[in-house]
Amino acid sequence: MPERSKVTRAGFVAGRFGEFPARWQPSRLGQELQEQFARLPRSPFGPSEEELRANLAGEASADAALTLHDAELADQEPGAEVPRDLTAAAFFDVDNTLVQGASIVHFARGLAARKYFKTSDLVDVAWKQVKFRVTGKENSSDMLSGREKALSFIAGRPTAELAALGEEIYDEIIADKIWPGTRALAQMHLDAGQQVWLVTATPVELANVIAKRLGLTGALGTVAESVDGNFTGRLVGDILHGLGKAHAVRTLAIREGLNLKRCTAYSDSHNDVPMLSLVGTAVAINPDSDLREVAKNRGWEIRDFRTGRKAAKIGVPTALALGAAGGAVAAAVARHRES
């Protein structure tokens, strides 16, 4: 596996898109996409600007996720591990799939309590959260306005500050909003020796905090540009959403040698159909009405933890059951060899 980063000062790396904590830097391919995007002539037969931004966001997200994961592995002490299934993995959306509501809104609540936001800003964020909770659907205009406010907030701030605040706010607010049913599904994949990745529009620094606290492999999230350890207020590509999530998962799968047909993906939103369509097993968790309809038409599994009627029984997705069986066999072989 090629080296993904070079340390320039304690805990940081410098790359085209800035200096990042935990040894993050974009890959050469991600840098080339950024440059090509600026030069590419617009053609009605070529990819749209939105598609190019989504691809760049996916590349940057995969780079960040893998480099953060490598850094954490380097810091771990050697010990006994569950036998790894090297070609299967699980990908979980976060908002309303793993976490009740929107994780970025929970983070905003924590920032407001620390006087980072004005009361009027929090009211606006809260109203968008109410709409999200009532309808169960993401709104593109809400996402755009939220992106602008978030970028204006982080512009000029240290990258390390966001990760530190994320640790605090996870403990205060987000930890109690994890869906137990979804958490159990993630643990089943881990017990089967599979990688488990979060895939979310949430900033990668915050997404990685959630993944780390839950003992997951890592997180694919939105990457913000930084210079000299401070955010510039610009994104690398765009918010990791829709096609961007699918591209991030595909990129990570290629680099990790995963067989997407043996992988599983989970989401609540119809916006994630591109990601769900990539893998062999797609599962709709707490689905919005549009995703529920798609899932029924395509024969995807549906799990709803919002009410007691379906939460009582946590079904094991087909691919996971097969993976768990394979993991059990591998474990038995390992024990036999040890004896």
C-alpha cells in the first residue's frame, strides 16, 4: 500500500488543499481532479460541474478516511483481533440512520452552548431540524444554506479545534442519540471481521469522532480546505452527498481491495440510492417514503427502529449472515491451528 501522507509537524501534514490534523493529505489523483476541473471545457456530452465536484469530494473523502485510519492503526498496540474478512465491508449513512436527527445540527447545539453561534442562527438550524424530523427528508436548499453558514463559521479557525469540539459535543449530545438497532448491525459486521465505515455529509473531523467512539473502522465525510492549519472557508469539491458518497465508497473499495458485491450499505434517504446501488446488499434504515418505495421495488431489506413494532427484532442482512458464517469458519480454523 503506498504511503498516503508525510508529517510536517506534530500531528499535521501539508497538501494542496491545506494542512490537516492526523496526517491527512489528498491523493495525487484528488489534486489532479481539482486542477482538471478548472481547465475542463464545458460540454453538453461531458460530466456536469456538479458531477465533477461530487467526484472530487469523493476522492478527497477517501484520502482523508484512509489516512486517518492508517494513523490510528500505527498508534495501536499489537493484540488479538477478530479474523478479518478482507473483501467485505459495511457502509453506514449517519443522519437518521445511525444518529437520531442530523449530527451537524447536534454539533451546532453544542457550539451555541459555547457561544460560537448567535441565538438567531441556532433558531434557523433548529427549524431545519424540525422539518427534517417531521418529513424524514433532506432538503437541498436547506443543505446549501447550511453549508454557507458552516463554512463562514470555520473560516480562519484551527483544524484541530473542530476535532476537539467534536469530542466534547459527542459526549454531551450525540452519544445518547445513537440508534441501538443500527449500532447492533454495525457491531455484527465488526464481529464478522469486516470493515465498517461511516459515509456522511458531516465534516470528516466530526464523522471520524463518531466512528472512533463507536469502535468502527473510520469515516468518509465532507473535507474542508485548510492552509497553515486553519480552515479557508472552502470545500474540497463539495459536500459529500448523493453521487459524491457513491464515488467515495467506490474509491475506498478500489484502494482497500474490497469486492462491492460482498459489501453492505445502509441509509435512510433516497438521496443515497447511488451508494446503495453500488453494493451487493442494500438496507433501508428508518427510510423516508421515497427510499421505502425504491427498496420495495428493488427487493432491498428494510429496518425501522423508530417504532417498537420493528425494533424488537433486529434482522441480520443476508450478506452479513454469510459473512458471519465465513468469519466463524475462519475463527475455528485459527483456533485449530493454535491448538
